[in-house]
Amino acid sequence: MKILAIDTSNRPLSVALLEDQTLLAENTTTVSKNHSVTLMPAIEEIFKQSQLKPEEIDRVVVAQGPGSYTGLRIGVTTAKTLAYSLNKELVGVSSLAVLAKGVQADAKTLLVPVFDARRDNVFAGGYMWDDGQLKNVLPDQHISFSKLCKQIMGKEVCFIGADVAKFANQLKELMAGQDYRIAPAESAVPRAFNLGTLGLLKEAENVNDFVPRYLRITQAESQWLKRNPQEGKKHGPYVKKY
Amino acid sequence: MNEKKDTIILAFESSCDETSVALVRNGAQVLAQSTATQIQSHQRFGGVVPEVASRHHIEQIIGCLDDVFQQTGLGYTDLAAVAVTYGPGLVGALLVGVSAVKAVAFAHNLPLVPVNHMAGHIYAARYTAPIEFPAMALLVSGGHTELVYMPQENDYQIIGETRDDACGEAFDKIGRVLGINYPAGKEIDELAHQGKDTFNFPRAMEKEDNYDFSFSGLKSAFINTVHHADQIGTKLSHADLAASFEQSVVDVLAEKTVRALHNFPVKQLILAGGVAANSGLRTRLEKECAQIQGVDLLEAPLKYCGDNAAMIGAAGYVGFKHGNRAGMTLNAEPGLEFPWLSV
Ligand SMILES: [Zn+2]
């Protein structure tokens, strides 16, 4: 199976073409200031390098979130539209799982990829290797960093991600006496090769309904729900077609 | 299959709170259009919330795209090009259309035509009759109020614009004071027809020797009048308030437009944008144009006054003919503007 993998969920940008488990071409950078400008040229480039035509791929795999809302929308819209207009399969993979996939560890280690979500909050999940497969054991969530630390106490923890450094002082305090380490710097950048291999075995999604996993409703909506607690999910529909 | 004698353009629009995709033939005929409007979502907040808008666009875009192919039975090989609004608008909203159109252009190796949203509004009038040059356009919408001079095809020059609020924005703001839900334009227009201009609100900059507009003074005068009445416990006629407000807006827009028409001899005045649906404005400009020799008023069909992809397809066709192209680095430009008239 030939796969195009796209990750624009955070500051790094990574795209790859794979044939099953084998990498054909990958373009990973951390200097892209604007994924809207850089994503399509990066995709064009890897197709050129591997001498593939867009219609020759079988599946598009995209990092579905969490992450930067704008970054996610650029990646997911591009992936959705490519899959739809080429009539190919679409698969979404957790952006946090992509980081976890880059760290090999024993079966006791809890891998905890972390993205900064500002105001002492993070997006984080828990992953473990089990018989050569990466398993999600703690769902991806939007959570305060201190609560996250409480959830993972007593485990052998390996934090992953460029944003972990921002929490260095809190880590020392909150995880004092705990068995934890921070994954080496080279694993802090998500690679679309890892994304592609994670997406290889997943079931294809409905392209039309596919949206980013933001893991947070918008501020406007949470405030509105506070003012209108009885409305909840019964309100709507919000979008009308004509 | 189409033999490509016709130029069929697939157009995308997602600059604000409407997701829209259309197939347009030769810039003049809408083969299919599918639009998803988010108004009911933003009514919860009294106005468009950018992050909410962006999220809705990504939910809707493929459905709209699929609709136009289903409705026509056309395929990518029938297309001459793809076109998209890349500005002005909300950046997160624009990015959904821009990302989608680039993916289609790449996947099917199609030329990509970048379209200024305001050129789209002007070309909505193309669905009434062909545009003849030189032409003048009065663009009035929730985000923009400007006079655009078009000496020839594919050439747009601003000669005047609002210094503060956009015209449609002023309608929404006074609508809130009257307890009218966003977007308030249509309801205020209806209310205005039942009242009289009794308040004589200010006509800002009406006599100034330029083509610029201002609506914030009018808005403040309106709000002060209502608040003052509330304080002394009088009840003002909402119909008269609406009529007075609308009359002031129409007077200012008409005055400046007529001045522009006297100084720039044109064949057509094009009335475009969401506020172009306002009946008071339409009636007034019809009357004014009838008195100026050689100027015809060209109005967009009501159904293409709001944001839609058909208008982007019509403007995109003109850009396509003139060789306007974008590459895979095309980005959203939220502050995109026509150049100012070079004198
Ligand atoms: Zn508009």
C-alpha cells in the first residue's frame, strides 16, 4: 500500500511517502513559519523525488490532533480534499501517538507525549509498547500539567516533546521522587514516516465527516453553554445548506 | 464529456460564515452551487466568531464539493481551472478554502486562479448582464464599504472607502440596540418601510470633497437617541428609528456615488455586496442613475448578493482569461485590498 502522510499539527512540518512499512521520501522541517505556504510545495517535492503521481497513492494519513487549531485545519483540509478528489482512503492518527512512535521503550514504560496548550495546560496522552504494537493506555486529553502528573504517578514515565522543557521546573516539583525521564531531543520532532506506519493498519474514515480532534470546544461556545446550560446538544443544527 | 469549448471553473468561497462551492461555465452560467451557511451558529454569539467559523468550514467543505459534481455529473477532466477566494476575510476561514483548492489543483494538475473576494461581489452582477467598461462599483457589505473604479476588464481601483465601520456592520450594531438578531439588515429594511425619517440623524462626510464614508457617527447618534429615550422613559417608534437610520445611510451612499459618477464617466454602476439587497438603497440608486446620461445601474441577483462561490467563479473566469495564476505557495490574505486609484 502506498501512503501519503501529513503532519502539520504543531510547529514542525512533516510529510512522507511510504510503501507499506518502507519509507520512500520524507520532508521534515522545524523552520516553517506558515504551513499554508509550505505544506503543498513539500508534498510536491516528495512526489517528485519518489517519481510517484498523486493518483498512484492508496491512502492519505493525517495527524488529526491535538495541536494548533490552524495547523490542524491546514493538514486535515488538505488530506480530506486529496483523499476525496483522488478517491483514496483517509485515515487519522493522534498527533501525540506520532511522537510516542518515535521512542522505543520496554513494556513497562509509559510514554507521555506532551504539547503545550498555554496557561499551564497541555495536550497529553499515555502510550505503551506491547508486543511490537504501540497501545494508547491514557486517552489524549486537554489537562492542566499538574493533573497530568497526578494521573501518571507510580509509573515508569518517559515524557516526549519539545514543549516538555517549558515545564522543567514544575516537573521537578510535581514528580519529585518519581521514576521519570525525558526522551532525547531527536524524538521531540514528529516524523511523518512514523505517522504513516501508524496509519497503515487503521480502518479508513468517512472523508466527508472527518474533522480535526481539537480536544477543546471553542471559548465562545463554552461561555455560551455556561449561560445556556439547558440548551446543550439539543440546540442547532447550526449549519444549513441551500 | 465536455470538449473544453467551454471554460468550466470550479470555485471555492470560505472567507466568512458561508462555505460555498460552485461550477461555473464561461463566467456567466452557474451549473451548480452548494452553500452551507453558519448564521444559526453565530446567532448564539451575536456575530461571527472566527474559530467557530473555521471549524464549520472544515465540516462542510467536502460535502459542498461533492454536491456540485453530483448535481452536474461533471468530473475533473471537464474543468479548465479552479478558483478560490484568498482574501479579504477571516484568516482561519479563508485557509480552509485555500487548502482545499490547492489540493484539488495539485491532484488534477489544474491551473489555480486566486480571486479577491470583492471582485467576486462585483461579478455577482454578471449573472444579471455582462459588465461593460469603464464601470463603477459600489460595494457594501458587512465587512466593506467602498467605491471601486474599473477602467477596463480585470482592473480594479479603489477611489473611496469607509473610514470606520462597514455599512453592514452599522446595520448589525443598531440591530442589537433594537433587539434584532444578527444579521439585522433584512429586518431593519422591512421595519424602515413601515416608518418615516423623523429623527434626521447626521449624514457624515456627505459634503466633503472625497469618496470616503463614515458610519460610526450615525451609529453613535442612533444609540444615544435610544438610550436617552430609555432614561426618560419614553418609547420611540422602532419603525421610525429604522427608517431614519436607513435614510441617513442611503443618503450618504447615494451622494458619494453620484459624485463619483459625475467625475468618472462610466457605462455602468454596479451595486454589489450583502447590503446591495437593501431595497431602500436599490430604489434610490435606480432613481439617481436614471438622471445621469449613459449610466445604467447593474444589480446582482438577490440570491448572489451574499457570499457565494458562483460569484468567485465569475470573477475567476475573468482572472483566468487574463492569466492570473497562483502556485502551491498561495496563502490566505485576510487584509487583501484592491490598489487605490493611481492619479
Ligand atoms: Zn462578502
